[in-house]
Amino acid sequence: MEAVIPMAAQATAAAGDTGLADLPLRTDAWVQGLRMDAASDEGDVLLRLLEIGFLPGERVHVVARAFPAGDPMAVRVGRTTFALRKREAALVRISTTPPVQGGAA
């Protein structure tokens, strides 16, 4: 499966952004893109993440983690909460810096 990642997300990934699996509880972050260098058998997971709303610019935060290992984790994207495994959350690249909002002149 071939997917396109936004150029801004590629630049962020090169700068060393982090994965959603590493985000502390109740910390706001924004989706930068998906890790497209994932194994080929992860294609279905990447597609599912896109379909449920992990799109560039979406606000995301970790609501809860299972005890004791933290897997699965409850993640809120937009107005919806999903349970994700750590390996799935690691595919979502995030930034704690809000995206720049472009306005019309």
C-alpha cells in the first residue's frame, strides 16, 4: 500500500517528532502524519488510523493507559475516543506545537 504523507509532516518527522505512544497523559498534541516507513503488514492498520480520524492537524491526547503495562491506551482524536495498542499508536506522529493556521488576506 502506498500512501502520501504531507510535506510538513515529512519535515517534522525528519526533525525528530514523537509518536503518540510516547505522549504523556492529558497532554494536548496534534497529528503530524503517519509513520509511512512501517512494515508492509501494517498497511491495514495505517488505513484504519486514517479512516478513524488520525489526520494531520487533528488535536489528540491520551486519556488513559491500562495498568500495569499501559497497553492498550485510550486516545481521544477530535471528539471521539478510541482504544489503541501501543504498536498502533506508535505509527501516529505527533507534535505538541499547534499547527499554524493560515488565514485569507
